[in-house]
Amino acid sequence: MTDRHAAYIVTLAEDIREDDAEHILNALRMVSGVLSVKPVTASYEQTIGRERRDSAWSAALYDLARNGPEGSPS
């Protein structure tokens, strides 16, 4: 027996202005079997999460550039 899918979450690469997103919403509504499409409004929590992720990646890349990979042969 296989699992059944009830929904999909689609994540956009960047936030899109509401007035610029109507064509994307309409395209998603045209997909067979789609019952509804509801946009998720960007929030400060998402901004904080992005900033923390970017900061962690930046620190890790800086450490790699400065110290090299751990355990690499000399």
C-alpha cells in the first residue's frame, strides 16, 4: 500500500510582491487536481531565519577559506 499525498508546499526563491504574483497563482490553480492556492505572506520570522542561515554559511565559508577542510592531508 502506498501513501497518499494531500498537499504540496512550494517555496519561492524570493519574495514576490502580491500584485506581481497573480499569474503564478493562476498557473498553480490550472494544475489538475488543485483545489485551492493560498499565498503565505512573508513575515519577520522568515527574514530572521534567512539572516541566521546566511550568517552561519558565511562563517563556515570563512573558516574553510582560512583553515582549510578538517582532516585534509598536508
